[in-house]
Amino acid sequence: MDAESTVRAYYDALRTGDPLSPFFARGESVVKFGIGERLTGYDEVREGLTAQSETTTDWRVESSRLVVTERDEHAWFSDDVLMAWTDLEDGTEYEFDSRWSGTIERRAEAQTGDDGIGTPWRFVGMHVSAPGGTR
């Protein structure tokens, strides 16, 4: 699987509620910025994404401008993504026009891992932001 397919697989996993943390590199320098969060280090990213999966449902992720550049062991991407979900705790529905960007590395240890995502590429940095408010 190439870097672009990995980004698309992450979107699919988000839509279906599959675990997201396997897409991230293990290490303390990994960072994920969400609309309202900053997660630093693999353990914090894993905990944040697990909590997100446990408290949300009905994810919609619609990519409209994905651009991925891949070079040897590194890749970077940007995208405009309409994303929406429902908060399970209070039933609030959220929808954002968001911007995504990030850096991906091909990790040798991921090639034989049994994490089930089928790609050697791992996010080492991801940034998700929303220029506007909720709809």
C-alpha cells in the first residue's frame, strides 16, 4: 500500500469505527492536532483516538482535495475534508469543513507488524483544523 492509499485507509477506518492508533508511528515525537486537542507521543495519541471512538458515532468523512507526495521513506499530504459525527454522550451532531495535513514515514517494523492495517506507512504528524464553526 502506498502513502495515498494509507491516508484513504485511515479515512475508511474513521468512518467504520475501526482502531485508528495503528496508523500512527510508535514514539514520543509523534503529534496529532485535532480541532480541539493536541496529542503528543504515541500513548497519548492512542488514548485520545480510543476515547474519540468510544464517544462518537456516524462518522462522515468526505475528502475533496487530497494531495500526497511520496519520496522514498517519507510522504506528506494535505486535504480538504467535510467531516461530521454524532456525540454519543449528548446526541449533538457536529459538522466541519476541515483542513488536514500531515507527514508519513515508511516504517520497517510496520512491514511485519500484526496491527491489521496492511501498510508500512505511519503518520508521524497530523494536523486537522476547521476554518469555520459548526453547521
